[in-house]
Amino acid sequence: MSELSADGPRAVNFTLNGRSATGHAEPRMLLTDFLRQIMGQTDVHASCEHGVCGSCTIRLDGEPARACLTFAVQVDGRRVDTVQSLLGAKGELNDIQRAFRKHHGLQCGYCTPGIMMSVAAFLETNADPTEQQVREMLSGHLCRCTGYVGMVRAVLEVAATRRAQPAGGS
Ligand code: FES
Ligand code: FES
């Protein structure tokens, strides 16, 4: 648990991408700043910093969450996953990442880590989504350069492939 000193940085003990981690954060430090600046997790992107764009989305205990609307101290004792968690043991891309590349679901890639966190969570509970459901899920994310058609195709393809190979994983 956190050190409960009245002022100053507090220890944040949490699980980051499957590994135990500890960092220190002032009580008002945002999770985006904590992950990037303290933990070196630069795959977490910040853009609007007020909960609109979705680029900072991480998974908090499995649920997509806006890191820019979360205080670092709130993740004490919890699990945080960033887009890095999608990689295989040898750094290979998972099926979502491969599909985004195949279908040109990214251009500059700034929005992509957050989108992939939402996609990963979405597909765990939506094995056979409609295009409309995919679009509604993506509507929580703003992409300024590549558009959404390729992303939709990628998500639908991953869902179809997983259904065809239920034991295959990524
Ligand atoms: Fe968090 Fe935009 S940076 S939603
Ligand atoms: Fe550039 Fe989405 S790929 S903002």
C-alpha cells in the first residue's frame, strides 16, 4: 500500500504490464505523467488531457480507462496495462496490431495505443461484433489523420479470425 505521509510523493505499488512495479508520485500527479515520466512508459500518449480524445487510454484492472483523468495514486494495488502488454514474449505483434498494420488502421500512430487498448477489451466481451458496434466502440477515440475505415476492417477481421480459431489466441 501507499506510504501515507501527509505531503510529498507517495509510493505507488502496482502491476504494470504483468510485472510488479513501484514509482513515486505526488498526490495530484496524473497517471499519464506518472506512466510516461516516472515509469518510462512512453507508449502511453497524451493529447487533449481532458478525457475527450482517448489517446491516453490504458486498461485498469482490465477495463479501458483514461489515464489523463486518473491520478497516479489511484492505481496503487491495481493492474495497469498499456499497449506494450499486447506484444508477445519475444516482442512480436499480436493479432490486433497485425490487423491494424494490414488494413492501414494507423498513420502517424499517435492515437493508436489508446485505440488498441479499447479494442483489446472490447473483443474480450464481443466475440462477434457488428460493424455498428465496432464503430460505437471507436467513437470514444479521435484520430486526426487516417480515418476509421481501416480500423473497423481490422477489428472485424480479428474477431472473425478468433472465432474461427478459438484456441489460437494472438
Ligand atoms: Fe486523455 Fe485525451 S489525453 S482523453
Ligand atoms: Fe494519426 Fe490516428 S493515426 S491520429
